[in-house]
Amino acid sequence: MIVCQCRVVSDRDIDAALADGARTVAAACRSTGAAQDCGSCIFSVKNVVARHHAQECAHLAADGAAS
């Protein structure tokens, strides 16, 4: 899904930036170019980052429970 219309950044682009080491909304925006023009996509970017972090936490919790 396209998150940033101005720079044509998708949720997958943001996920890739997070997988490559971006840990914050600002870092994901710098890496992808999202929210650099009009900024109307910032809430969508925040949602993608939050979803990504929630999935990471769920994986860590599942790994911990399996140990």
C-alpha cells in the first residue's frame, strides 16, 4: 500500500528500512523519503512503524516462551 503519495513510498519500503536498521519514525522517513514534502502521511508512517515494532515484540515473546 502506498503510504506517501509525494514520494511514492509503500508500507513495504518502510518495513524494509526498519529491517535495515531504522528504529524510529524519523529514521524510517529519512531512509525512505516519506513525510519529507507535505507531511500528510506521517500518521500512516507512524502506524507502519508501530505495527512493525509490535510484530517484533510478538516474535521475541514467542521465542522466549519456546525457550
